[in-house]
Amino acid sequence: MAEINNSLVLDAATDNLQQVMSFIEDCLKDRDISPKTEMHINMSVEEIFVNIAHYAYTEKTGKATINVSVTDDPAAITIIFKDSGIPYDPLAKKDPDVTLSAKERKIGGLGIYLVKKMMDEVVYKYENGQNVLIIKKHL
Amino acid sequence: MKINKNKNGTKLTFEIAGRVDTSTAPQLESAIKEEISGVKELVFDMDKVEYISSAGLRVLLSSQKTMNNQGTMKLINVNDEIMEIFEVTGFTDILTIE
């Protein structure tokens, strides 16, 4: 199957979420992946893109770059998110305690935790003035 | 996302269809807020939910917190993919899922 290496550059704004999701869907359209894997990928992409849209740029909206590569051997998807916003390592945040009761639970904080659980690899680095977050999942 | 609501006395049922994500979760949240006062039994029918992100989980948790003070809440017809998300996040322990 043809390997894919596509990039999308767009404003880091939640209004663009649909565009991001369509881009990802398009990159995977020739692959026969399970609904579960698809959901894991979609969910992770949404969490990361929305995080960038909310937190990376404080005053005016900046750009986000999303690079998707889909390989055959190993069968995997790797997605690289880059933004030039405030340096921020989302992986440094402590995981939420998922054993607490509803009353004790704080609203929120589950996004990045889910990404860590759903992906096979999650790596953050700050490079050339950019936040770089790489996620990988075997297909 | 589409929401159908059905109110019968103090029982309120939401049938949710489609994607509950960052873009649509606020709609669900306002629909709940509008109707939740006086409700003793809140039901979410998840049969047609295709996808839920953490934005959707936040709405469910916040509804559960409200219902802990005024009655019961349950989710019905949860599919396997969504059940897995509930398991990973510990939501299976704090929500009633039938």
C-alpha cells in the first residue's frame, strides 16, 4: 500500500478542528483499521490540537503544523504537531487520579492522559523555538 | 451531534447521536443545564454516539456531580469503543452504566 507523508498548516483555533479531523481521515482512508484504533487516533489528535489552540498562543492566533506519516513496515501512523507558542510540555503534567469518586474528581485534565493511554508512543521536545509533540500508533 | 430529549415527570432522557467533541460538547452542556433543575432521574441513551472526547467526558462528570445531589444518573446502550474510554478514565467506577 502506498505510504503517506502529508502536512497541514493552519491557524491553531478550535474552529479548525473539523478541518484537522478531515485531514487525518483522508490520510487513513486507504487503510483498513478497526473502529477502536480510529477512535484512539481521532481522540488523540483532537486533544492535542485543541490544547495547542487553547494554550500555545496567548494574544493572537498562531499557526500549527501537523505532519502525518503512515508506513507499511511497521504498519503505523506517526503524527507530529508543531507550534511556535509558549514552550509547554504537556507530558510533564501529573496524571489525574482515575480512582477518585465523582465528588472528588476535578472537571478536566483527562485529555493528555487519554493520549498517553491510547498511543503507543508520545514524545515531546522543544526544538528551534517550537513545541514538537510526536505521537505514534501501530495499525 | 443531535440531541433528543424526553421529559416525563422528574425523569429526563437524552438520546445523543453522532460526535461529542470539543465543538459539540457545549451544546450538550447547555441542553442539560436548561432542563436539569428538579430532575430526579437522568438518563443518557448513548446508542448512536459514534465518538466522545475529553470534552464530552467533562460534561458527563459535571452532570454526575449535579445528580449526586438531586437524584440518579445512568447511561444506557454504551458501545465497546466508548466503554473502553470509560474504563481507561475510571468513569466505569463513577458512572452507572447499564
